[in-house]
Amino acid sequence: MCGSTTREASWASRSPPGPPASWNASATFSATRLRWWWLDSPLTPGAPIRLGEADEARLPCFTEALSLVLHPQLSERLEALLSSPRPEVRATTARILGHRHETGAGPLLPLLEDAVPEVRAAAALAVSELGHSPALPVLERKLTEAPPEELDIWLLASLRLGSSRALQACRQAAQAAGPLVPRIPWLLGLAGAPQDFSSLRQLSRRPELVRTTLEAIGILGVPAAVPLLLEHLEHPQAEVREAAASALALMTGAGLTEKSHVFDEEAADEGAAEESAREVTRPSTDSAVWRAWWAEHRSRLEGKSRLRLGQHYTLDACIEELAHPRSPFDARARAALELDIRSGQPCGFQPDWPVHRQRQTIERWRSWTEHT
């Protein structure tokens, strides 16, 4: 499905497509076709570029394909589209350049001041993916100037580049009264410290924030949060129970699972019956099972400041999440963000990069942790 690549606009809500770095069939088809256009059509610097002319509904297809297709001059040619009169083309081009990680961030910098929020967001994320630290003063300025609905984007971009001001702004936003973008608690779990659990515990009482806050609590991994997560396994809403179960699984590595049937969107897109569903294995949402497990293992885990898969949290745990062949796509995307933020060595890792490129980046991170 071409529409999946609007995922970069929401930057953290990707659904797992299978083994690491595998292309789905539609992405491969789109990439193959577009690669033919780029390699075999007589393009010149002044020739029209299909991306710039594409209907808005087709732009996600171009994003997915051109983020992955191999071509030595593609990124350079795409830079011209950053000045397109169409804001959706400017935003799409920024996402592609950030994902490809082949060029400098200079041409993206003017878009940080674009009049269109979508373009500013795409440029901010791309600049941070490219690790362009000279942009940090601009990003930090936006933390105080941006409207509340854009704050999470500027926070993420600044955190990726090592901003301590961004972490403080994240904490202040989490403690303030009034509406809050759900991704801000998630970012606090991603970049925060054990003492931030108290803020997250307060946010978990807000119905509109409970699911993402439980995800954040699982990422933060403070053992004192386990009773709260166990309590939410009995929540009336299924998505809240699932978030609590996933948080417990991430913290403990207990391996407690259950089978579930979920609606198969891809089958429906292909004309299958609406009731088409597939069986998945997911963390158990059975409160009794988890309470029994915690009673047995509590003494072993409570003394640690932070947990990840049953061990004391380290960046090595994130690296292993990236490297493990069964890590789902969304877990690898989150682990890559954690590494970018906490290591101070942003690599812009993408879980759908070609396998050899993923392995090279993982090895660089391993080498860095070994020497720090």
C-alpha cells in the first residue's frame, strides 16, 4: 500500500511489516517502476520530474519508492523540488532526503521557516535525521514559538540533536495544565530519567493520554511502574489493556503471550471479505498471569533503576532490539530513536533501509558503545 509512507509525518506509529528491512510487495513494485523512470528516461536538469507533477494522492507512493530506490544522482536531483510551489511536494521531498541520508542538510534549512506546518515538520525531522547540529539553535527557538500542536515535532528534532533544553521543555509541557499532544508523554519516556515517572503517572489519569503514556512508561522502564501497568490490564478499553501489556513485555522480557485475531487491512484492500482476519501473537493481557509472574520475579527486578527486557537498561539493549531478527518494525523504529537521542550520535537509522546498510549502522553503534 503506497499510503503507508505518510508514516514519517507521524514518525512513530508504523505497523510491523515482517522481518527487518524487508520490502513489501507494493513498495518493491513502486520502487522498481520509478527506478526505471529515473535510470532510463532522458532526464536533464531542466526536465520535469514526475514527483513534482504527481497528484497529491500518489505522493506517498513516490515517498516509499524514492526513499529506497538506488540511484547515484537521485538525492541531488530531488533537491530542486524543495522550492516547488506545491507544499505537499516540498514536504514529500524533505521526507525522502531525510530518509535516504545521502546529502547535507543545507538545502532543507529554509523550509524550517516555511509557511506550511506540514513542510516545517518534514524539514525539522529530516534535518535531525541527518544529524545537522548547526540547526539546533533554530530548532530550540521553535520550542518557544511553535503552536502547541507542533511542539512534539520540534521536541523530537531537538532531542535527536542532543538538546537539553528540549528535554526540559518536554518536562514542562508534561506538567502543564491544558491540552497536550499525546506524543509528548511518549517523548518523555524516550528521553527522560527515572524521576520522570511521577509526571507520567499523573498523565496516565487523563483518558485522552492514557494509551501513549503507558507506552512511555514501558519505554522508561522504572520498576515502580509495574503495579500501575498491572492495574491497567483490567481497563475497560482493549487498546489500553494492550498498551499496558506491551509496556510490561518491554520492561520484563517475560515472554507471556496470547493469540488474537485482527482485521486484515491488506486483504480488505485486495477485495477480501470485511470479516477477513489474521491470527497474531501479542503480549498477554491477562492480569492474573502477569500478577503471578511479577510475584515470582519481583525481588530480582525491583532493585534496578530502569528495565529493558528483564535486564538493567543500557544502550546495548536498544542495539540488540535493532539487530534481533524477530524485532517488529515499530520496536526497531523506536529503538533507533532512543539511540539517536541517548547516544548523542544520531545516525537517522531507518528500519526499511537495505539490510547491508542497517548492519553497517548497527556495527557503528556497537563499536561506539564498546569505546565509551
